[in-house]
Amino acid sequence: MSETVASASAAAPAVSAPASLPTWVPASVIVLSLTSLAGLGLAWQSLSRQQSLEQELVRRQATVQTDAGEARALARQSQDLTRDNAAKVALLEARLAEVSLQRGQLEDLIQSMSRSRDENVIGDIEASIRVALQQSSITGSAEPLIATLRQADERLLRYKQPRMEGVRRAVSRDLERVKAVSVVDISTLTIKLDEVVRLLDELPLLSNADSKATQATPLREEKPQARKAAPAAASPAPEAAGGSVAEWLRQAQKTLTEGAGLVWGEARTLLRVTRIDHPEAALLAPDQSYFLRENLKLRLLNARLALLSRQFDTAQSDLRDSQEMLGRYFDARSRKVASAADLMRQVAGQARQVNVPRPDDTLAALTAAAAGR
């Protein structure tokens, strides 16, 4: 290229001889030539770099696609693994809950087995007292509660633990308070009513009263002195008339006296004077006495059922009606009637509602002892 430039520069005077060229033209040509060459080089370099970039992009795109496929496969595997892990976690949680429940039960069992002697005593006494309270409320008797408190007192006395002295004092107070309450003895009252029912068939009615009990007072009575004076007055006659006539007179007088006494006794039975306070009792027909006794028995049996069911108002009403019937239709002068009336009065006096007091002091002392205060 230097030679070309030199020849061009040597030929230039020959050519420019006829007409001279500006001096900047060769320089411009040279600059343009250099610029063109540089541009061509840069274009070639840019084209090469672009081709290499395209190849790199294609290679990377293929790599990205491969990686994406692998990523999708891994994601699918991860989902499956996550699903399996979730199922395993749920199973483990269920087993953990079961183990926790078993552990809680085991701890409760160990705790119940490892309770101290005081706690066992407190628990047993409290449970027995609550059962006795239920029995007393059902039966209406204080005997179950009294027996339970006595057993608790004896057990605490044998136990001899200073911590339980407060409980023992509370048991003693409640025992005295329960024993001071007079509770209705239902069994005794029912036995008395059964005895009255048994006596009803033997009780005499006013309409069938004994004539000897209601017999009127005789109009006059013979004096013993008059009876003895008659033979004495007749004794001188036999002495004057003879022994046989006197004997006959004595026999005749004796026979006549006995006959007169017999006639007078029979005459006295024909008339009775009786005070009747209830006319309907005297007018009761003999065949109606059976129904009267049966109705009275039904009244007493209703009172008995009311006592057993602890309906004391109903029992009192039936007993009042029974007492009224007994006093109206039966002979009050009879000893059996008086005994039956006395039994019904006893039952009516004792059949009343009595509430058994609760052993609140004992329960509070047991709660305080269980809490360790």
C-alpha cells in the first residue's frame, strides 16, 4: 500500500501539471479509506459477535428448557412427596394424640395409685357421706347418715393424724346435729297401721253393742235385808203349826222367790235406755257393716301408701277420716276400739315432714383437708 501511495504521489505532479488539485483531497481519501476499513472491521466483528451471541442464546435456551423440564419433574415429585408427607404427618398426629391420651390416662392412674394415705381416707369418707345423703333423701330416714358419720368418726379416731383433727371435730358436730333431729320412722308407723287394719274385723259396732253394756238401770232393787227378813218372819208359824207345814212353807217361799227373780230379770232385758250421739250409726244395717269395715281398711291402706311415698298431707287427711269413722260407727267403750284409736292418734302425731340436715361442716372440712390448708 505504501508503494501505491508513493506512485500516486509521483504521478500526481504529472497529472496535476495541467490542473493543480487541492492538497486536502488525498488526505481525505486516505481518511475515508481508513474509516471504511475500520467500519468494515467493526461490522465484521459485530456480525461475528452477534452470531456467537445467537449461538449462546440458542444453547442457553436449550439448557433452560432442559432445566425447566427437570424442574417440572422435580416439582411433580415434590408434590407427590409433600402429599405423602402430609398423610404421614396426619397419621403421626393421630398417633401422637393417642399416645398423649394414653399418657394422660397413665399419669392419672399413677397419680391415683401414688396418692397418700390421707387423700385416700378423705376420698373414702366424702364418697360414703354423699351416698348416705342420697339414701337419706330417698328413704326420709337419718339412720344411713348417722351410721356413716359414726363410721367416719371411728375411722378418724383410729387414724390419729393431726391433719385430720379438724375433720373429726366437724364430723362430731354434724353427728350431734343429725341425731338431735327426730325423723319419722316410716316402718314403725306402717306396722301400727297394719295392726289397726287387723283389729278392724274384731271391733264392735254401735249398732251391735252388747246389751249388758247398755242395759238400763232397774226401777228398784230388792234389799238383802228384806230377803232375809221374810224367812225370819215366817219362822214362828211353823213352830205353832208343826214341822212339816213349816218346811213346806219354806220351800214354797223359796220357789216363789226364785221364780219372781227370774221373771224380773227377763223383764229387765226387754227395756234398754241408750244415748245415741250419731243416729246413722244405730240405723246401720247388719249387711252394711262389712262395707263399712272395708271402706275403713281402704282409708288406712291409702294412708299407709302415702306414708311410704312420703306424702304426709295425704296421709294426715286419710287418718282424720279414719278417726272420724271409727268414733262415729264403733263402740268407744270397747277396749279394742280404744286401742285402735290410740294407734291412729300416734301415727297421725308422728307423720310429718322432717328434713334431714346436711353435714356441710364435714364436707367443708374434707375439702379444706384435701386442698392442704
